[in-house]
Amino acid sequence: MRTLLRVRITALRPARPRTRLSRWGTAWRLGLVVVGLVALVHGTLRDSDDFFPFGSMAQYASAHDLNGTTRSTYILADTESGEEDVRVPLNATGTGIGRAEVEGQLGDFLDDPSLMQVIADAYRDIHPERDQYTHLYLMRDVYQLEDGYVVGEPETTLLAEWEVVR
Amino acid sequence: MTRRFDPEQDVASGSEPAVGSASEPLGADAHGVATRVAGGSADSGTWRRVGSHVRAWWMPELPFARVAIMRAAIYLFLLYDIFYLRNDVIPHGHTPELYEPLWIGRALPLPEPSVGLAQTLQVLIVVGSLVAATGRLPRLAGWTVALCYFEWLILSMSFGKVDHDHLALVIAVFVLPTIGRARLSDHGGSPAAGWAFRCIQVSVIFTYFGSALAKWVRNGAPFAWANGAVLSWAFIRRATDLARWSLDYPWLLRIGQWVMLIAEFLSPIVLFVKGKWLYFGAAFFLTFHLVTYLTLGIHFLPTVICWLAFFPTEKLLPGRFRHTSDQQPVEHAA
């Protein structure tokens, strides 16, 4: 009885989702699997994340020398109110540009320090109420490793600077 | 979170054999006999069987209720993602000079970044996700969200840095619309759902396995990476207070690197195990993400949410929704 009732309810359902795949439905799905896997292997072997989302999963993939150096790049600024060497927030909510993005385009910044103007302008657009930058300093700290241990204080270098234009 | 699941019943176990075995033996046998009679060397029956297993693995029949839950989780997570994780797209609109389009952005005529474009995408993603999360207009809302969210990510990652935590989520937003209608109250399941979930699962696992391959490719040998100083490098740059002490113990960091690399190479096993081994694998990688979050502030939440694709989440539904398994035979009878 209960079974009968259920059958009837099932039969009366107005719209039922499809429960089977056509030959074509199976074929394009398997085809896409092959294309996707090839794309992933391709991105990996090319060692490039240019092919997002099928790029190489190369985050943190470089082995760093236990006796090498570790670099960290950042930007300092002088401000309109006279403060000096303020750390510029290189992240989504601060300037819209992340530290890793600055490092990713570091060559461009070194070739043409006027690109830093873009960062000052973005900061002004996003936070018009804050103390604005008058001068930007692209800095790099270099830490020396010995057998994996950090030795001594970091060596700080000024890579480029830019007088902000209003 | 996963403890309440029944470990005996998992993603793959439900109806996978049925798909393969139901259609395969007859055709395979008939074909096998034919080739043997003809004295052919290549056994096409074997190929058919392999093909049928491949198909069964990629397209197990999964319940619609699970799809409905996954959609709600993924589409609501997208909102969190665009407002709190990849929230640099509108700010990026202020710095179009720094836009360096990825390959896809150079191959296709995608629009240049601007604040207006970013805000438009944001509205479309919010509205589309809220609709799609309820299971309504799964294709229209789903495809709209997929395209807009993809463009959102391109605008986010075309400024000199690409993150690798979004592979599975991107795949999820593109495969979920292909399932079509699937509500919590829908009986039964479909291989289309199975295919979409497999794609998400494989993408989750490739996030780990691919990173092991990338370390191999970049460093010239499969395990060279593990003996380096990558964790020291990462901790110097961005360690939380919880992790700074470990810089004084580089040998400990090297052990961590070995554990991570070996686990990444072994990660595909997760795709083929069931029950407690599946839960163990999931627990291991989810713990890994928790640790990298606590020590480096790297959360990988977009990958974490996609781990849901491995579990029979519909079993968590209150009783009145739990009809899928006992109703299926009735449908056959009808």
C-alpha cells in the first residue's frame, strides 16, 4: 500500500531531474576531462602560472638554499603631515596592490620608478581621508642564512625612490 | 565536521558498480568472443571493459540532494570569497597601469580593469550566487556566476601574482551548472552529478599533487625541494607570532618539508579509497591547511570548501529529506 502511494506521488511529480546521460553527454564530459588533465600537465611542465587556472602549482615550489639569502621587499613613505618611513600597506585593502604583486613586477618598478606614482594614487583614491604620501622608497631586506639559520641583522637596500606628484 | 558521516557509505560506493556492471558484461563478452573467433591479437573486449570502468569512475550516480547542498555551500562561499579573500579586484581598478593580463586575458578580448567593471561583476556574482545557491535557475544563474567569477579572478590575479588555491573552486563553478536541476527534495541521482563531483575532487587533489610535480620540475629532482630552506624563507617573510620560534630549529622545518612533499605525491590515493582512509586523508590535508594558516596566514579556504565534494553530505539532512536511498527501488518498480 505504502509502496503504491509512493509510486503515485513519484509519478505525479511535475518536473523530474534527468537521471541518465546521452551518448553525447557522456562523450563531451570525458572529452573535457582529457582536455583539462592535458592543460594541467602542460601548465606544470611549462612551470608557468600564466595559464591560470591550469597553471603550475608553483607557490613555494622553489627550494631555497640553506646557505643562501632571503629577500623581502616593501615600500616606505614620507607623508604630508611630515611623518617619515611609514610602511605602505601593500595589500588588497590598503593600496589594492599586494607585496607579492610588487615583487612579481619588480623589474618594471626598477626600470621605471614612476610606476610607484600609481601606488600613491591608488592609496589616495581608496583612502582619501588618510595622511597621503609625498615620497616613496622601494626597499629590500636581505637575510643571510647559514645551514638554515638566520644569521645577523638583515641588510637593507634602497632599490628605487619616487617623489609623488599631486 | 565530518565525524557524523557514516564511513561505510561514501561518495564512490553508492552506485558506481551498478553503472559499470549493468551495461558492460554483455557487450564485452559478445565483443570478446568475436575477436577471439577472428583470431585478432588486440582484445577489444578488454578495451571496452577499461572504457566502461573509466566511464563508471568518472560518472558515478550521485544523489541530487548532495548536489543541492554542494551548490548552496559553493555559491555562498563565493560571496565570502569576493568580499573577504579575493577582495582586491575593485582596488585593482585604481591601478590599471599595473595590469599584466594572464594568457587567457591576452588570448581573449577581455575588458581592461576598472572600478566600474569590478562593481558590475560584483553585483552579478552576488545576485547570481544567491539565486543559484537556492537551486533555482541552475543553468542561467550558474553560468552567469561562472563567467563573472572567472573574470573576477583574472582581474584579481593579473597583477603579478597568481595564487593556487582557486583551481578546485573555479572548476566547481563551471561544472555545477552542467548538472541541471537538482533540489534537496529531488529523488534519485544522476551520473551528470557524479561527473561534476569527480571533476571537483580531482581538482582538489591536483592542487596537492600538481604542487609536488611543480617542485620536481622546478628543482630538477623529485625530492630536492624537501632539503631546501623554503620554510625558513616563508617564515622570515610572513610568519605569525605562533611560528617565529621555529626559525631557530631549521631541522624541524626540514622534516616538515619532507612530510608535506611526500603527502603531496601520495595525495591521489585519496581519490581511490573509501571509509576511514578517505576521512584520514581529508583530515590530514585539512590539518595541513590549518597549520599553514596558523603559522603563515595562508588559509587555502577555496580548496578547503571543495573537500565537501568527497562526502555524502546529504546524510546530514533532517529525516524528512532523507528519501533518496529508499526511494530509488520504487522508481525502478514504477
